[in-house]
Amino acid sequence: MTAASPCLRRAPKAIFITSSPRYPLPLVQVRSYAAARPSTPPKPRPYEPEKPLVSARPKASQDATRLANLPKKVEAKQGVRAPYIRLAVGVVFIGSIIYSMYTSPLQLTEAPSIADRDGISKRESGITEKSPMRLRMEALIKEKQSEIVAALQELDPANKFRTDTWSRPAGGGGTSCVQQDGKVFEKAGVNTSIVYGTLPRPAIEKMRVNHKAIDPDVDSLEFFAAGLSLVLHPQNPNAPTVHLNYRYFETMDNDGKCNAWWFGGGTDLTPTYLYDEDAIHFHKSIKDACDKHDRGYYPRFKQWCDKYFYIPHRQESRGIGGIFFDDLDGQEKDQEQLFSFVKDCLSSFLPGYLPIVTRRKDMPFGEREKQWQQLRRGRYVEFNLVNDRGTSFGLNTPSARVESILMSLPLTARWMYMHEAEKGSREERILGVLKQPVEWV
């Protein structure tokens, strides 16, 4: 078939389906397609971009629109479900809490300890003459510790004291100032100690022998102890070792009210070689402090010292004495008078010892003198570990700081089997005084 074929030039036909009243089925009519077309072509529609499948509106806007278009019944379903049931459950729950609060035992917070209350008092009001004696004694020993350490440091400025401050879990603490391997002192320690604690029944019964004010019917008792202790071991055998300790002890009720108290302490000299002028100077300075308060104090406390610092297994004294006292309470004098006495004794220490060590620290010595010094220090160790009640008390106190307690021991010591001093020697002379105490003033 070619392009000029008459069949192709005819107008295309359109097929229309119509109905006829004669026939129930539609009839097919064939008409010209051109005749069926409208006379004028339709106007073209303007271009419209296709809409995206996912709307670009914010989700919040979409949700708002969707909720706005929901029927009213759907909106009602979005509210609180079963409100009356929830209200009933809430009332029962809150009611049970209130009932528990009223019927359960009241839980109280732990009351502050006496150490805590003392700490608050010191921060808020400071320490005055109206403060409890335990706080005044604490302030005194801290003041004297600083004063003594500063004076000793001037003798050997190059070798600084090591200062350690420590605390106890039950309350209190202390400061240890120690110098070792110095030019003047082989070992020097100046310690303060503040202790809060609880005495068990056996300790209460033992203390009540000397202190009747202690309640015998309690199973435990709060206590407070404060003390300043020092021991100086010089390098030079010609310079004497010296010991000092002054302390205050009290027992308290649970509210911190004192029911028993006492003072104790003293100081003593332990020379390796005896110089009479040193012994006289040391004892005179102590006697002057005692005589300000009671002329019977020095002879009484000097004798007490000679008995206390005695080594039974050696049958000799540790040194040439000084003073020692313990358990001085209201039966002796009132609290203020005894506190003043302790202050004067502490103040007499530096004038009584510094002149001695100053004139002896640079004297010549040899191997023989050093060996004798080491043997005498062995005796010092024996007394402190075997006979000293203070060392025993400290080591048996819970949470005790052992390093501070054993600070009193020398850095070096010596024990020789069956050693005997030569007849007529300086060593023999000091042994004679140790076996038979002398009245120096």
C-alpha cells in the first residue's frame, strides 16, 4: 500500500456505542472522527509542578493539622484514660505514705561529737579565759611548741625541723616537729597531741582509784587529753639529753560537761657525762618556777621524779632527775592555780636548758666518749619501752600515732655484754649518781 492510496486519504472513523429502544443491548454506530471533534481546539492548561510525595511542612504542623481535622469523638479518646480509677489509686498511695510517716519511729541525725562542738566554738568565739580548760590547755601547748622549736632552730639554722600535722578519726590530732642528723642534735622532737576518745569500763575503774569524782556506774566515759612532749638527743656526748612533758586530762558527760580533771608532767635531765654546774643550773630553774606557787612543790616533785625514772632491772635511775607530778586535781589546788603552775614550768624550760647545750655542743670528744653515750642511750630505750606509763598509754590508745609516740627514742643506741666502767673514770662517777640521787639545790 502506497502513500497515495485513497483508503488512507479518507477521514478516520469514530466508533460510538449508543442504545436503541428496540434492542436492549447497545448498538455500535460508526461516525466520522472529524465530525465528532469540536470545531475549535481546547486551550492548553498551564504547567503545574508535581506535588512531592512527602509534605515539607514541619512535623509539629502536620500533627496539629491532623488533630484539627480529626472528628470530635476521636479528640475525646486522646484525653486521660480512666480518670476516676487513677484518682482513686493516687489517693490510696498518698494516704499510705502519710500513715507510714506518722507510725514509723522518728529517724534522728547523729548528734555532733564533743570534738565537733569544740571545733565550732573555737571558730566562732576563739579561746578566751572563759573557754573550757581543755581548749585553753590546747592553745597553751601549741604556743609553747612554736616558741621552743623556733629557739632550737636558731642553734642549727641549716637543718630545718620537719613538721607533720595529723588528725584522729575520733577527734583531735597533733603536730610533730622533728629534726634528725643535725649539727647540734642527732634527734630532736617536739610534739603536741590532742586526743578525744571513750574510756571503757576497766579504764574507768582504774582511774577512779585516784579520782573519786568519776562516776563508777557508767560503762563508758568520754575523755580529752592534751599534752606537749619533747626529747632532745644531742650529737656531742658532753651535752645532756633532756625530756619534758606537760599534759591535761579530763573526763566528760555526753554533753561535754567536765566531771573530773587533772594535770601532770615534769622535766628531767639525762647527761652522758656529769657537769655539776649544768645539774645545778637545770634544777634551780625548775625550783624557781615551783616556788612561785608552793615551796613544797620542788622537793616533793623532785623526789617523785627520782622514783618514777628508775630502771628496776638495772637498779639505777635514767638520769639526774628534775620534777615529775601526776593526778593534780581539785584536791591539790583549784584548776586556775594548777594551770598557772603548768604555764610557769613550761616557760622555765628554755632558760634552764639552752645555756647548757650552748656551752657543751662544740666541746671536743673521741670514740670512747661516743661509745659511752651509745651505752647510756641504750638505758634510755629500756626505760621508755619497759617502764614508762606514758609510752604504754599512748601505744594502747586506739588510732594512736606510733611515730609520734616513739619519737622519744634516740636515733642510735648500743648494748654491750657485761660492760663495766673503769675505776675512777668519768663514766664511773655518773654511774654513782644514777644509783644514788643527789640534791642539787
